[in-house]
Amino acid sequence: MTDLPKRPLTLRDVSEASGVSEMTVSRVLRNRGDVSAATRDKVLEAAKELGYVPNKIAGALASQRVNLVAVIIPSLSNMVFPEVMSAISDVLEDTPLQPVVGVTNYKTDREEKVLYEMLSWRPSGVIIAGIEHSDASKAMLRGAGIPVVEIMDTDGTPIDNAVGISHRRAGRMMAEAIIRKGYRKIGFLGTKMPLDHRARKRFEGFTEALAKAGHEISDQEFYEGGSALAKGREMTEAMLKRSPDLDFLYYSNDMIGAGGLLYCLENGIDVPNDVGLAGFNGVELLKGLPKQLATMDSCRDEIGRKAAEIILSRVEDEDTAKGGQKIELTPTIERGDTMRPRSTEAAYPE
Amino acid sequence: MTDLPKRPLTLRDVSEASGVSEMTVSRVLRNRGDVSAATRDKVLEAAKELGYVPNKIAGALASQRVNLVAVIIPSLSNMVFPEVMSAISDVLEDTPLQPVVGVTNYKTDREEKVLYEMLSWRPSGVIIAGIEHSDASKAMLRGAGIPVVEIMDTDGTPIDNAVGISHRRAGRMMAEAIIRKGYRKIGFLGTKMPLDHRARKRFEGFTEALAKAGHEISDQEFYEGGSALAKGREMTEAMLKRSPDLDFLYYSNDMIGAGGLLYCLENGIDVPNDVGLAGFNGVELLKGLPKQLATMDSCRDEIGRKAAEIILSRVEDEDTAKGGQKIELTPTIERGDTMRPRSTEAAYPE
DNA sequence: TTGGGCCATGTTACCGCTGACTTGGCTTTC
DNA sequence: GAAAGCCAAGTCAGCGGTAACATGGCCCAA
């Protein structure tokens, strides 16, 4: 079936095996141009027989087309990003484009490096998480001359296109909902900010809206690393012991929120009456907890989908007006079982 | 800073800007060969000034070296695989090699397609999950003439190298531990098998060891899709209602096990005395549940690490005896809080 | 002084494939 | 029956780098 000398096969091998020119083989393998049925069959058979796999490196160089889309995200262990990836893959599934992931671990220097690596493969487009980048990264993105979509966050000025939600607004929306339900003594639990701009913006929006309603955060705590569920549990315990009068805890993500929820349930705290809880992201993973945590859907599926579509349309239609779009999606609050159904004070109309 | 005509930059642009030959620029950019400090600085400055990003496509074609390692896994939403990815990335971090992921969604035809795509980029090695592949995939892997490591599973004959655990043995070990602790009426809850060979093998090993000890599975149920936590909860409820005399539930993964655990706790079932529970994988994510689910560590970190090291050594040392290795790691049982500390019947010595 | 050696740089020939153009044979048309 | 048209296949010149070899200037030993 195969012979020993492991020299990789080339078009020439197939062309010799099938008695036609390399060009014809190339045409057959790409379904391009007119080739007679007889020739086509002959070539396909020879290719299969030999086990020929085309060399995209050479193909890409010759045709100046590399059908890859670079997708740059902070982490794979956050669940949120694999979900976006899936949506992107879905859209690109039946197109010539193919996503390739790069992971930055939330580090600016890694982002620069990963971006450089990716761009050196001359992809057809870039989808990159976040709207904050180093100057060097921005320069690279601008200079690449390919469509760029910044995703997840719209609070800022995109380089080209952006699809996401306003995290500042998300924080505000949640604060307003919490106040509207009559909660007043509010604690915030989140990640250490410098790492995560979106969490920071939610926090800012949150405090801002509280302030506007004449309230402020009564207690706050930030964590780093470790198992989020366990951290949520620990932090909640610490905070409730320190500030027993709190009546609401807002978590910067669902996992720590779930940890907090478990803690409260175990300790006989009446959720949502004594204490209300809310997280952020709306992760599917947590469906099945004893109570459903209030949260806010971050539109990950739609973000991935739209981002991929933008790249796609730009690639298919080279001359589309180079004007970038900014698409701000609207997250929805899912009240779950950890927020009172409505205000006990009717401070705001529902 | 940049000019309008968006023709991508080439070595020639840099060479003209710095007044040396293309070759010298190439040498500088790759730190190869002797270049005087003065020239080096001149070139680097010009490159930065222009914002030049080398074209790896051309470089790879010319040098016949593509420093990519294809990593082919079934899913990104399983947590298990991102963890393996991280380990691989860690090892390759400071080497010229770079991992590239492909996702098969547990489908054989997708695997074939993804593999073909990846191989057409002529990677330096392949790391692929599982040891079961279609004939076509096997042929491709064999024909590629590059190191291949099949990971996660060692129950079978590897194409080249394999690193993983024996899932049959893992199932057996868990069955033995369960019996040893004195449990007798055992239920199994898992995924529909055809999708997942490793889950199937654990099931087989499990039943086999039970049989050897003179027992058999008293009830079983299989699910597909949906949120694992919720599914675990539902299935547990259904099973315990149907077979109230069960005293142990073995879950094919930790997520459904956690769902079951939550169900039991809420319904006042005494875990681990009335009913013992165990899952599989040892996922970090779940640390923080009310009780720690008994599970078995699947050695994901070490698997990723070893696989990457094998590829690395083979790439660095082209002529290493082409003999593939098969590394079987030994998973360890973590008893957690959902298995009795020891047998009440002393059927086996601990 | 002169030949040998060495270092920094340049020259040349590809890598495997594709775009654009060319060729040759056969059909069509009047 | 000859010009025109068309289809299938072939030729050739790169794509943007890099390996391997060639070159020229300088230093040093004999």
C-alpha cells in the first residue's frame, strides 16, 4: 500500500500515477475548471490509492489565499469562550473558512505574541476577545489589512468591527433590577480586576447605577485563582460573617455565585428573602443546582455567530465598504430563584 | 506610519528599507547565522518601523518545517479536553512548536475531515484523543510520516505512541473499591455509549469486575445531551424511585454524579451510608460542592504533558528509533465524602 | 609580502502549488 | 470545406521565504 521512503507525496506523484499534468490534478482536487469525467475519476482514484494529502502551505502561498480565521481568546477553561468558539465554528462549518484558536491567558504580552504568530500565517480575518489591546497589538491589527472583529465588549472604540454587550450597561441593569426588587444592602464579589476588563466594567456600571439610586456597595471582596465554586463559598461565608446585614450579593460570574448559593442553602439562609443572589453569564452548566441562580445572559452564542458572519461577508465580498460596524446586543436578566419576584417597597415600577 | 496601498509587506520591503539583502534580513529575524550587531540593529529597526510580520507560509514552504502540532479532540465543552490542551501548551510554551486544535464532536466523519485538514498543513506531529479511528484516519496518520500520539486511552493498539489510562481497568478498580466498601446493589448511570469509547470501556471493566466478585449491575440508565448536572439529578431520581434498594450509584462522569449528589442531599438521603456515589474524572470545577464526590483522577495533566514531550523529543531528535511507546498511567481513586470509609462486611481487606 | 582562514554578507535555486495564458483537437456553422 | 468556437489539458512564471554555496574584505602567521 505504501512504500518505505517517507518522502511526502506531491502533486507530481499523483500526476505521474494518473498520467496527466500536475495542473489537471490540481484542478480535479479543487473542483475547479473543466475536467472530463474520465480524467477526474482517474485522478481521484490515483490520489486515494496513494493516500495523497494536498499541501496547503504551498497552495496558500501560490494562491495568496489562506482560509483561516484567527480567534484569540483569554482562556479555554472559562466555558464562556468555548461556547463562543462553538458558535463561530457552526457558522464557518460549511464555508471555506476555518477557525484557529489562540489563547492569551488574560495577559497583554501573550496577546501580542499570539497575535503576531497568528498574523504570520496570514489569516483571512481575526476575531479577538475584548476591546482593550496594547498599542502594538492595535497597530498589528490595523496593519494586517484584513477584517477584524472585537467581541464580547462594546464599551470602547473598535479597531474595525465589534460585536458584544456593554458590560457597563449590564452592571447598571443588574443594579437597577436589584434596587427595584427592594434590596438595599448590597455586597459585590468578583475577580481581581486588572485581569479582566469586562468584569471591571460591570463593576463600574453597577456602582454607578447604585449611586444614581442613592445607594452604594456595602461590602466587596475580590479573589484570584482556585476553584471558583469553592472560592464563591468561602468569600460568601467571609462576607456574610463580616457584614451580616447584607441583603444582596452580586457575583461577577456564575461559578462563584453558585458557590455562594450552595453556602447559603446549607446554612439555612433564606434565599431570596433574607439574601438575594445574582451572577453573570447564564452558563448552561449550572442548570440543575437546587435553585436557579439569577443571572444575565451574555449573548455568547449570538456574539460568536455575528462575528463569524461579519468576517464571512467581508471575505466573500472583498470590496464591501470597509466601514466597520459596532453591534451592541442586549443582555437579558434571568431572575431564577434567587431574587425576590418584585419589590416589597415599590420603589420603582416593575 | 503606514501607507494606503495595503500590499502586504515582504522581506524585500525590509531589505530595501535597511539597505541589506533579503537574506540578511531573514537571518536577523530568525537569529540565525552571523550578523554584525550594527546590521542587526538596522534591520530590526526597519522591520519594526514598517510593522513587518514575517510570512510563515512562505517560510514553511521553503524550509520544509512547520512547527505546528495538531491536537485533535472530541469537544471543547467537556472541560477535560481544555485541561489536556493546557498541559500540552505548557510543555510547548518555550519550544518552537505550537499546538493547533481541531474538534471532532465525537463524530468519526468529522475526525476524518479534521485530520485531513490538519495534515494538509504538514504539522510536525499529531496528538489525537482516543485509540479508535476509522481505517481512513489510521491510514492518514500512518502515511503522514510524523510522530503521532494517541491520548486518553490505552486499551488498544496504538498507531505509533499512546499515553493514557486503561478505562477498562479504571472501571474495574472502581468496581472493586465499591464492593470492598460493602456496597452490593449497584446502579450505573452514563452517556449513551456509541459516542464515547472510553465511557463504554469503563462500563465494561466495571461490570466485568462486579461479575468476578459475584455481583451484577442492578439498574442502569443512559442519557444524551442536555445539561449534565440536571440530567444527573433527573436520572438519579428516576433510578432511585424505580429501584429503591440500590445502595450505590456509579456515574460515568463527575457532572452527572454531582447532579445525583445534589439530588440525594436535598432529599435527605444519607450519603454515603444509605447510598454511595462515585463519578469519574476528578474535575477541579466541582471542588466546593457540599460534599466531595468520590471520583477517579484521569491523569489529564500528565497525559497532556507526556504526549507533548514525546512529540517534542521526536521532533528534536529526528532519528530517534521510530519505536512508539505506550505509556499507561495509573488513575487514583479519590474517596471524597460519598463512599463509606471502609467495608462494613470486611469482604475484602482494604 | 603573501596565502590561508574567517567572518559578514550576497547569489542562486528551489519548496509545492496555482493563476493566467497557450495549445491542440474536435465540433459547429454557413 | 474552411473559419470560428469551444473544451480539455498543458506550459510557465511566480508566491515569499530559506538552504547551500559563493564572495569579498580583513587579520594574522610564516
